[in-house]
Amino acid sequence: MQGENALVTGASRGIGRAVALALAENGAYVTGTATTQEGAQQVGTLLSESGLQGSGEILQLQDPASIDALLARLGEQDRMPTILVNNAGITRDNLLLRMKDEEWDDVLNTNLRGVFQLTRGCLRSMLKARRGRIINLSSVVAYIGNPGQANYASTKAGLVGFTRALAQEVGARGITANCIAPGFIETDMTRELSDEQREVLRQRIPLQRLGMAEDVAAAVLYLAGEGGVYVTGETLHVNGGMFMG
């Protein structure tokens, strides 16, 4: 991936961190985003201390001005992405009858509207270059649902439709668009689950374990690399067999 510029949102921890490292280790210059200055500095430090090319940037996906500012900085640095990984997202869990309008709106504005606006901004340079890879992180809950996550599941299902439509729009310009739908992955959130909850999850997974962030990063590498050159409009399920679509 020498010569490629990758933009990975939500890169300060979990899946985004693993994806940023994997792309950089394979030669891409990686811009990883976080919601705070501290998080952005952590991304930049991680890459530099690993001897890799890249930097950290602040991005608030629910804020169009923040998206525009990031794209302006990337343009000035001649770092507009040829690989875009829309990983960042939030949850505001609640049962539907108790869900507040702001809990619904916050999740949709970040996970779906923000992805739309950032992708649209990145597409201009990809279309001009006649190449690019767009990879959107969906979720297994888009397919199996999850109590208390009607807002989150809606956005992750929406990303699948968004990706399929986009793939048809930009394919003729040498740009692919795909989704990855992770299952339950070892992250800060899942580590807070009790042993009993983790065992219930494990029993639902044929491979009998939660996934690792590196499992998802490997899927990103496939879709972003030469192996994924003829794959577009698809959703790659990385869930240990929990859902077989």
C-alpha cells in the first residue's frame, strides 16, 4: 500500500486502532481521528513510536464544520484519502419506549449522517483520481438486532444500503465500496461484561470465542488491498459464525 493515504475514523482504540496500525504496517500513510486532542495525540504517538507513517486528527462526526475542517487540512497537506475506513460510531442504548429523541438523533447524526458527509467530501478527490476504497463498519446487530439498540441497529443497517447504492454510483470510476459487519469483539466495552454474560455470548458463537480487533483489521486489509480489487457492494461478516448471511 505504498503511496496510499488512508483515513481511519475512531482510531484511538479498539477496532480503529488495529485498523490504523495494520494499514500503516502495510505501507499506507494513515490519518487516524479521535474526538479529543488527547486522543488525536495518542494516535500520532502510537504510529510514530511504531516507526510508521501517519498522524492523528480531531474529528467530531456529528458536526459538519468539524468534517469540513478535517477535509480542508487533509487537502492542504496533500493527504486526501485513497482509502477511507468509516469506523467511528457511538451508542445511546435504551428501550424504544424510553428512548429520548436526542438519543435517537445523536446516534443517527454520528453513525449515518456523519458517514455520509465525510464520504461525500472524500469522494471528490477519489473521483478525480479514478481510484479509491471505501470501507464502512456495520455490525452484526444490523442483521440479528439487539434489545435496547433500535437506534444503533438502524444506523448499522442503513450503512449496508448506503454502501450498496454508493458502490453502483462510483464503480465505473475505479472506486469500491464495501461493509464489514463485526460480531462481538474484544474491546473496552465487552471487557466490562460479567463472566456470565461473556459465557452466554460465547455459546452463541460457533468458533467459541469473541473476536479480536485484529480479525477485523485483517478484513479491512483484504478489501483495501489488491485482493479486494473486484469486490464491491458487499458486506463481509466477521463474527465467528454468529450470523451466517
